[in-house]
Amino acid sequence: MGKKYFYLLIAIILLKGGYAQTLNLMPWPTEIKIGEGQFVVDKTLKIGVEGNPDKRFHPNLVRFIQQLSKRTTIPFDRDSVLISPVDASMVIKISRPGIVKLGEDESYTLKIDSNKILITSQTELGAMHCLQTLLQLLERDKDSFYFQRLEINDKPRFAWRGLMIDGCRHFIPVEVIKRNIDAMAMVKLNVLHWHLSEDQGFRVESKAYPKLYLMGSNGEYYTQEQIKDVITYANERGIRVMPEFDIPGHATAWMVGYPELASASGSYKVEKFFGVFDPTIDPTKKETYRFFEKLFKEMSHLFPDEYMHIGGDENNGVQWNKNPNIQEFMKKNGIKSNHELQAYFNLKILEILKKNGKKMIGWDEIFQPTLPNSIVIHSWRGREAMEDAAKKGYQSILSNGYYIDLFKHASEHYLNDPLPKDSKLSPVEQSRILGGEATMWAELVNAENIDSRIWPRTAAIAERFWSPGDINDVDDMYRRLDVVNIRLEEAGIEHIKCREAMMRRLCNGSNIEPLKILLDASEPLKGYKRHGSKPYTTEYPLSRPVDAALSDAPEVVRFRLLFNDYKKTKNKESYSQMLDLLEKWVNNQASFNSLAANNTALKEVVTLSDNLMELASITRKLLIQINSGIRIDDIEGDMLKIQINRLKTPVAEMELPLSTLTLDMINLLKDGNKME
């Protein structure tokens, strides 16, 4: 589907019940044709399944019926709803059982007529995706619940569509992992990359080497029964679970119980700080590989996925450089650098994994000429590194640009394409780009706030992995993401619930509105700036105002969309809503100061509240001038920019994104108020 067709489609207005609606699908389908009329959903709905799906399909269909029942308030009885396809009003045709593996067919077609719904797919995985699409299509008016008449042909753009959750730097309990799996299924992601070993903890029960988790986890780990349960849970939802055991660096926790693995003698303890540390596994000892033979045999049986991630990143080489035995080994074997020594180690590990039926995947650092192109490169360094690997015959996935722990805007992730239109790769090289993963590193998240850091931005990333590359309208993405944000609660995600609970705790009561207004207009510092502001450790409770602020300040996103609409259309309603928002921010200062007056937990953001009031006042004046066509000269504009830059100064590790829009307004007025 071309970009021109997409924009025409998005502009279609479906007039029902006296108000306008547009489709709120995410990810957006490959092809969609909208017709006239509706399929009304009522108690007469009957569903029939034809074909030979895997047994996982039935529980997914039951969940669909339960969700549809909740959405419509109709008490569907699944025993009476599920009937023979001959008499059904909704027929699902599935050709064969699917396998949850890379490259399996996940396509589907959906045809909705006024009296019939037909879903067709090669495997039940495609039909499961279609059920999620169907739930997103449910609409209502004053008389009924209904599905718009349409036809959809849909398939994923990339086969590898993942979310990495770091369960090490802060331990993330099983119930959190499970609810995120449900959310992944909702937006058609299909790989849970589970980061399970790190300097701050080894998180898997090992019966072969029990001291790994007994001594290296501070008592926070996943039992093998829990892991099996998560794998079964994910498999039922069409999601692979790939483990990561990070070696040879980032391995301090391994050495607490097994110091003989280390490249330097001494005792070790689980690390509580974050960063790159010296402890590194010794690649020159035969005992090292005997250890991994036994461990990876155990872990290969525990994790059935064909891929195993070995990490391989950020080995600083300090212990290797200082160890005379390692230096002698390198000299004797003609190994000229630590880079080559790590390649030697990786080849040994690769042999062990192959023996256990696994394929190796690792971060950019494992990309070395001596390793066969059967390995997969996971690129954190960027598209250039990934493309270089593809040119040399290696498959790869992209995570650079999808680091959701860095508090970047959803739009930045959304416009980051693993295979942009201007890619210089040949068709064969392009086929080696398998997809990508959003990465949730856990330095600044815990079980309470992780959902608000993953979602809803990862839904936008999921669209980038699934939908055609020319589906890239940012404003429309934010419009649909706002709807998805609420739907995520239905999947069990607690991003709204936990955030409000955090604010109630900060406010020492239920009157959170002044704090919520402030935080809905504020964002945490981007990139690694928060890390540089103080030496965070695993002991930090992550319960300050900044920990309840969102990467995309929701009210500023709303303001920006209104402003974009106003610039194009001079829409009076958009103008009025912007003024209301600015007025709310101005007036909030007094309410917040009153709330914070005797509350030491809020003291650090009083200045931020003052700055928001001043910034909103300036922005309101500029908006009125834009509406009136009043120009400002260069001197006045430059003076205003000095004020804005002062108000942009971070406070309590937060900043005010409205400042960027205010600077845009100044430039508009200096340019003679030229509208788009």
C-alpha cells in the first residue's frame, strides 16, 4: 500500500451516531479496503472454526470471546457461541498447525460483511493476530456495537519483532513478565528476549551449578518451574522466549559462587552499581568450557527456542590485560588482541551451543571474521554496523534506536526503520535483516514503574516492525497510540494504575491532581543524562517524581497535535483547547505550591512547577500573537529565547518539553508568522 493511498485512507471519516470516528488499529495492516455498512455484534454471534489449528488456538479464541463480552457487555456463553462453521456468522479457516519459531507464517485475511465475518490464515498464529485486529475494530454508537465492513490482507514486514526485558539490574517478577507477554500479543510482537545474567544478578535456578543463583542473586531469581510456566504462557500466545546469558563480561554475579571462572583471583560480590566492570570470564582455561558444557546443556533443555543469546558486549579487557597467564596464552596461540581472544572464546561457546541444537546470537561485539555467518548479530551500535554485517553474509536484528530505557519520544523510535527506503543494501542483503527489538534495560525501572517505561511506546515500535515502511505519519501514530494506551489496561498492563499509586504516595494522600498536571507536562532527562546525575544503584527505590514522569508528556503531546492541526487549518477549536491547556498550567502553580508546602517529597520539583507556569504564560502570549498575525522582531525574539532556554534547564532530572514548541512559535513569529 503506497503512502498516497494510506493518507487517503486515514482521511476517511466514518459517520455513525452523530459523531466521527477513524480506525484505531495498531499495528496498521498491510492492505485495507473500507466498505459501507456494519456487522452488528449482538447475542446472536456464532463462531465456527474450520481446519486444523494447533491446540493453542482454542484458549486464544476463548480469551477473544471473553474480551468481546467485556467490551460489549453482552454475556456470551462460549459453549453456545462456538458451533459448526456451517451455521456460524463468524468463520475462521486455518490451514495447518503453526510452530512458534522464526519465519513461521503469521499472515491472515479478514473480510467483514453485514452478516458474515471470515478469517482465513495458513496457521493459527495468523488467526490469533486477526482476533487482536478484530478487537481493535470494535466500535459503538447509540444503538449498537459493530464492526465496520472492510477487507484486510495482513502480514508482518519483519519476522523478528521483539521486546527485551532485563530481569537482572532490578529483578522483574514473573507476574510482570506475563502481563507484558499479553501486551506483546496485543500488538503482534513475537519474541520475548529475557536478559537473565548480569553483574547485578544471575537470575535462573541452575541445578548443575546452584551457587550461581544461591550466591549470585541476592535471593531474587526465577525457578525452573517458573521459567517453564512463562515459556508455556508465551508459546500459547505465539511468542518465543529467548534467554540471554551475558558472557564473558558483565559477569560479576557468576563469580560470587564460582570465582574460578574469573580472570583475576579474589572474592566477588553481587554488584549494586551500574556500568561496565572489570570481572571477566577467563577464556584460556579448559575448566571454563567444561563449566559451560554442563550449564548450557541444562539451559538448552530448559529453554526450547532455537536461539540462545550470549551477550558479548562491553568487555573492557582490564582483567585480561593484567593476567600474565592470559597474556602468555595469547602469545603462544598468536592471538594479537582482546578482540581476537573474545573471538576465540565465542567459537568455543558456539561449538557448545551447536552441540545442544542452538543458534548463537549476540551483541555487535561478537561480529568477528573468524565466526561463521550462521550466527546472528544483535546491533546496539546502529544501522551502519548492522548493514555491514548483512553485507558480509550475517543475519542481524536492530535495537539501536529502540532503547526504551533512554526516555526518548515514541516518534523517535517510530521513525527509526531497520530497512529505510533509502537503504543501499541489495535484496539478498536486505533479506538478512530479520527485524528488531525494543530493549528495556533495568537500571531505572522496577516492578512498579516498568510498565510505564515499556508502554505505550513499544506499541509504536511494534508497528514499525509489522507495518509497511510508508506507514509513518507521526501525528496519526500518536492519535492511535492514545487509544492503545487505554486498551493496554485490558491486557493487564499497570502503567496507569501504578503511576497514580506512586503519585498518591508522593502526595501522602489522594489529592494528586496538582502533581499529575505538573508531571503530565514534564519528562525525564533523555539518553544517559539521568545516569550522570547521580550514582544510581540497585538500592534506589525509584519512587521520586521523575520516576512517575513519562517519556512522552501526554498533555504536551496533545498540545503539539493541536498546534500542528492549527498551523494547517487555523481550526478555532484547536486554538481554544491550546489556550485551555496553557491556562491550566499557569493556574496549577498555586495549587502545587500549596500541596508541596509541607511535603518534603515534592520539594525538589517546586522550581519545575514555577518554570512551567512562566513558560506557559510566555507560550500563551505567543499563541495569541500567532492567531492575530502580530510579528516580533529579532531583538524581541532573541530575548524570549534567552528566557526559554533558562526555563529549559533541568530540575530534579526532569525537563519541560513545551519549551521546544515555544521556541518554534518564536521562529514562526520572527519569520512573519508563516503557517504550513
